[in-house]
Amino acid sequence: MYQRILVATDGSTLSKKAVSSAIAMAQLTGAELVALKVIPRYPQSYFEGGLALPASDIARVEKQWAEHGQSIVDAVSKTALGKGVKVKAVTAKSDLVSEAIIAAAKKHKCDLIVMASHGRKGIKRLLLGSETQQVLTHSHVPVLVLR
């Protein structure tokens, strides 16, 4: 049915449920799993450009984010391998999460994207947007959304 499944994770509790479901689906179908964590490109301050950060601080924060992101996908990889699922742990640097997810699915030739929906409503959804909605709208491969 599916050959390669991309699961997008941010390490949250809800995201971990999506990871578990993706691993189970990969087990059932014999698919390979691609675990993806999108990492922001640079730190954004509360002042949104009003306060310049020193280059050393930016490099330090970016390194921390990269290490944290890698630890998240490594944990997914460890769990999947323990269940006999072939897995590739991937991180991508981008400020546009939905575009990075779609690009990774294309790059790794995935035929399904699995992700969680945080279920924001009202003003929070309007202000924060919905990465899941953007992936659903723009993806050329099927998307399984879990809540």
C-alpha cells in the first residue's frame, strides 16, 4: 500500500501520538518511515528585529535547536527500529514548516504524510495559523491528520 511514510514531529505529546500511529502503519504495510523535525533558521526575539542579537548568540541557539531536533528524530528512529521498521531520521531548517514538510516528502519520495493537528480554534488559529492546514492544502501526496 505505502512504500515510504513521512511523519512530521515537533516532540509534543500530540505529535508523539502521530509518531506511534505512523510506526504502526509502517509495520502493517511494510513501509519505510521518514521521521522529520523542522528547525527554525534563526532565533526570533520578542522585539522582532528591534534588538540585534550577537552572532555568537545566534550560532549557540541554532546549535541547540539543531541538537534538540536531532534528538527528537533519533528517539523516533530508536522506537521504530525496535519495532522492526526501517527508518530515516531527518531534520530540515526552515521558517516555513509546511513548505519544509512538503519538500521533504517530495525529496524522500514519500507517498503518505502523517502529522498531528493541534486543534487550535478561533483567534489562536487566526493568529498562529495552521501548518497542518497548509500541508493539507498544498501537498500532492495524501495526508493523514491525527488529533
